[in-house]
Amino acid sequence: MRYTLSSIVSPGTATDGGKRWTAIAVAIIAAILVYQLFIPPSIGWADNGDFSRILAAVGLEYSTDNLADRHFNYFVPKYKFGSSGEWDALVWTSENLLVLGAMAVNRLGSRTGMFDVRVLGAIHLALFLLAAWLLLRLSARMGLATRAVIALLLALVFCDVGYAAYFNSLYSEPGSFVFLFLALAAAIGLAEQPDSLPRLGAWLAACLLFVSAKPQNGLLAIPLAGYGFWIAYGLARGRPRVLVGCSAVALLVASFAISLSTPQWMIKHFTYNAVFYELLRNSSTPREDLQQLGLNPELEKYRGTNIFSPDIPVEDPAFEAAFFDQIGSARLGLFYLRHPRRLAGVAQRAAQSAFSQRPTYLGNFEKSCGLGPRAQSRAFQLWSELRESAAPRSLWFVAVFFAASAGAALAVFLKTSSRQLKAAMVLQLALVSMAIEQLLVAEAVCGQYELTKHLFLFNLLFDLCLCADLVLATAWVSRTRRSPSA
């Protein structure tokens, strides 16, 4: 059987019937999300304290001083317009751009003079619908069964409340979600026409917006850049090859820039939790570990604490000199490289906490709904319930799944003569490597502290890998049935 990209991911020229089918599928996806996000009682996520980063950056303020109402328990949709303050917790991400856009739109129609976060939710929704439409259009030459599987997965998996509720929030997760989908659609489009400057620009812009959506996304620029280098090497010719290659280099530079621009307070949070709440808490030889890290063994007394534990001397100059001035991500990375079993332990603990999409300590509803604190929506939770109850929480399962996914992609890559299909398999390998990186980083950096939320991107990447495998399998089966002798 000869693999061709047109049989799997080619956009081709859609017929009127194909355009109508795509419009119907996108309309169904939109209806599911509109029902959850905007039909009363609308849902979102309560604030765990992270909203303050964006609020301060864009000039918004909480609408209530009641901490019990605005943190953890209830979804708060309204915020006051204020002024940006000089605050050391400012974190500028690409999500801030969406918030600023939502604020501008909100000012046009607000009767109360308050910012309604559901305007931001509508922008997240519009971007996801654009990505869904692009992905469905890119499948225009695929068989009906394969296109139906794509539409079904978009509706069942990615419209799940575990993802949808983030749209009505001031977290950075929805930016990661929509920009990743746009980056994937643009990547597939670029493989179709590597000499198209608009498609190259769209891919680069979407990737930059994704990697800058959250500091932990920065390293993910590396596999995305690897995909760009493959496009430059395997598909592009002449001047476009140079432009694609330069775009891939730009992604690597962006990754470096993001790491440099991460606020010092955030680096301190990550470093403290990585050492005391993850590495030492799970160590049988904490004093020896501290010595290998070049730290004073007397720091063992902070073992098991996290950055928000009481009586932690984070601002003490003596502690800063003894700890923060002596340790960094490079030294931690080298420690795990020298102790692969400890790294495997990190992966095992992360796997045990994976596949839960909904933080149980956050509510979905406004207080006025009368459902009590931390109540969560039960609508469209089939996928999140299924993966939480059925997915084995084991490193072996995670390893076997990603090994199989990567192995299948590599097998197709080696067998096919189509350079475009090779590019599709490189994209799949990029997704696998991104998922593994997120699994390790979330646990190694944050420990078990709010790990469900920190594993949001891992869960999204896992779902994307699984869905890509199902789509490719369906396309292969459909093509085999049509051409049994192929």
C-alpha cells in the first residue's frame, strides 16, 4: 500500500457538500460550548489565586473583597476596571493579549462598567472554532468515516467540560489550548504548501503565541522547531526553505527568551518546590541529595514544605544566599541525569496523578446559583470521567502508549515515499515528545502541589496523540477497504 498525504491530511478542493458538512460539524461543536459557557447557569473556573497575575497586568480588579467568594469556591464572572500597578507578580503572556482584546470589546457593550470574563470566553470559543474549521477543511479529501471520526473527537474530547470551563477564566490554560490547536492546523497547512508565505506566517505566529502562553510552554518550542526544520529540509525548496528554516530558528530563540523573561519570583517558586516538595520529600537520603546539589545539608529541615507553607524564610537574605543563590535548573537537571531511577520515580508519581482534568478544589458555578462552594458541572463530562476512571495510572501505561504512538509514526515515516506524509509523522512525534516533557516537568518542578492543574497541557497533548492515532488508523482502514489489493 502506498501512503499519500492526500489520503490522510490533504485539504484538496472541498465540494459544496463538503463545505456544508464542515459547517454543520462546526455548528454542533459551537452549540455544545455555547450551552456550557453562556446559557444560564454559565460555568467557568474559580480563581486559585493565579488570576491576580493577569488582573494586575491588564488593569483589572476583583469585584469583591470576600476571599471565600472569589477564591476556590465560586466562578466570578465580573471584574472592575482599574489601573495597572507596579507589581512584582506581573507575568506577561500571550493570554494577556486575548484579555486586552476582550476588554476592548467589553467596553463597547458593558452597561455596568464591569468586565465580564464571558467576553473573553467568547474569544476563546471563536479561536477554537476557527481551529476546528481549519482542521475539518484540511481533511476535505479524506473518507467520510475518517472525517466523521475527526468531528466526533473534536466534540466528545475537546468540548468536554474539563477543557471548556477554562474558556471562562483568567488562567493561562485556555491560551495554551486554543493556540496549540491553531498551531497544529497551521502546521498541517504548511506541509501542504511549504512555499506559501501566508501559511508560514500563520504557523510561526500560532507557535509563538502557544509557547508564550505560559512559562512552562517555553521548552515546547524545541520540538515545534524540529518540525519546522523538517519542512525546510524535506519539503521546501529555494527561498521558502531558507524562510522556513529561519522561522524554526526564531522559535528556538523565543524559547530562550521566554526562559530569560520568567519573573524571579516565579523561578523561586519553581525552584523551592522542585527541591523541597518534590526531590527531598520523596528521598530516603535527603542530606546526601543536598550535598550533591551543592547545598547545606541543614536545609533538610524544610523537606516536605512548599512555597506556600507557613514560616518559610523565602525573603530572608540568609536563606536566599544559602539556597536560591546556589541552585538552578541546570544543576537539578544534572542531578536527575546522574540518578535515572529518581527521574523514573518523578515520572511514576506524575503518571499516578495524570488523566484527571478537573481540579476538585475549584468550583464551576456562580454563588448565585445556590449550589454550594466548589460545585462542578455534570454536563458534557463523559470524556473526563472515562479517562479518569479507565486510564491506568501507571508509568508502564504511559510508556507503552507513547512508545506505540511514536513507533507507529516512525513506521509510517520509514515506509512512505511521500515527504508530506513524513512531515505529518514528524508532527506526531513532536506531540509525543511535548507530552513526555510536560509530564516530567510538571512533577519535577511543582511536585504534587496543584498537580491536576499543572498537568492540563500534558492531558491535552495525550488526548491529541490519542486522537491522531485514531484518525490515522481510521484513514488506513478506510483506504484498505477501498483498495484491498493495495
